[in-house]
Amino acid sequence: MRAAHARGDDAFIAYLTDSGDVAAAIESNVAGALLHMGRTGGGEERSDSEVAWTIGGSPIGYHNAVVRCDASPARAARLVEEWRDELEHRGLPGSWHLSPSMRPAGLADLLLAAGFDDGGDEPAMAADLRAVAEVDVPAVGGLVISPVRDPAALDAYRSVLASGFGEGPPEAEWVAAVFDGAGLHADRPWQHVVGWVGDEPVATVSTFVEGGVAGIYFVCTAPGARGRGIGAAITRAAMDDARAAGCSLAVLGASPMGHAVYRRLGFVDVFGYRLFEWAG
């Protein structure tokens, strides 16, 4: 397997890591994906010149989220309190996805002072989809990757997520319900695939497409099928589909388990999200 930087494309690597446009594209896609899921799940949204958040559409803290903030220090302190009070009032867990564009600079200190837990950094990565064809991914014997277009395929998707993603069955149930509500047609912004070995679903990937950028989410391989290259193969398939749909950039947030895999697929680190969590 060859990563994009093995092509000698140092200029592109520098562009990805230094360009504010790429960072902004990542932030926009993540915000769009979270807000879309919240909306579809019946949540309420606040979006004004200072802050954007979604709440109440999910029982999962990661998805009740602040995704944008641009405020003065005094106003930011109040916004942090308003977000905490909103979560407390609803009895929900929640999160603040702190990213480089958020202002003021002291938001992390304000969140900690308000009682939020620091969940650490998550690498935000990007890849040039024009280079996908030059990245060799070994075939996985018996693996068949197919789109999710009907309730039976969505149930298979849900079962894989429940086996080993995030908060397990509760998150999988909510995610599947949201995607069912969003529609499973080829013209929707969310697209999903399932990897199968024989009759057994073993892997998932979803993409959220907006403005020529494909965000890659819910990458999961069932525990019993890990270590065989399935995660790399299904992620690459999603990248190929996004390129065929006209996207030029793929973005994602990497778990520790997946980071090295994504590097081999041609993704590079652009910045790190810092997740602040409220347990509720």
C-alpha cells in the first residue's frame, strides 16, 4: 500500500497541512454532518453569529454538540454557561467540539472551569481524492461491498455498528433511525455501504457530501473481522465512490485504531479537534 506522500507530492502535503481552506472544509463538513443528523433526529438547533449547536435529537453526548463559536471572551463565558444549562435542563449528555477557528482563544479554560471534561484530541485528516487511484489497497478475499438502499441493508449496517462502534447498541440504534429518516436513496447527502463476507455483515462506512467535500464517518469493522484489511478496503471504496460523484477532497476524524490505516490511504493530519464532554 502506498500513501499519497510516496508519490513525491510534497506540495500537496504542505497545502493540506498549512491551508486554512482545507481546515475550514473539515470544520464545515463536520458541522454540517452533526447538524443534519440532529435535525433529522428531531433535535433543536441554535445558529447565530456567535454559536451553532444541535441538541435533543440524540441520547448520545457526541451528537448533542457545539460545532461553531466566534465570540468575545465575556460572551464566550456566557455561551459556555448557556450550553451547560441547556444540557442540564434536558438531562442530556453533550459535547463541545473545539476546533481551530473557534474564538476566543481561551475557550478550553472556560469549558474546564464550567465543569466539562477534557476528552482529548482527535486528529482531523484530509486526502486528495484525485490521488486515490495511485494508492494500492490489497484485495480482501471474499469481501463484497454494497450500498445501503433498503431496510434490510440498514439493519445489517446497524448490527455492525452495535458490535464495536462508539457507545455500542444505543448509538447504533439512534444512527440507524436517523439514516432511515434521512432516506437511503442515491441522491441524499448521506451515503452508506456495508462490507459482507458471505452472509455476514462485517464493516460499515458512511459519507456526508457537501460542497464537493466528502466527510467519512462511522467507519467500523466488527471485532471478529479486524486485522484483515477490511477497514482499509471499505474506506477506500467510499473514497472511490466520492471521487466518482465529483468530490475532490475527503475528510475524517481518526480514532487511535484507524489513524495509521488512514495515513496509508493517503490522508494527512491537518489539525486536532479537542472534545469537551458533559456527562449529564
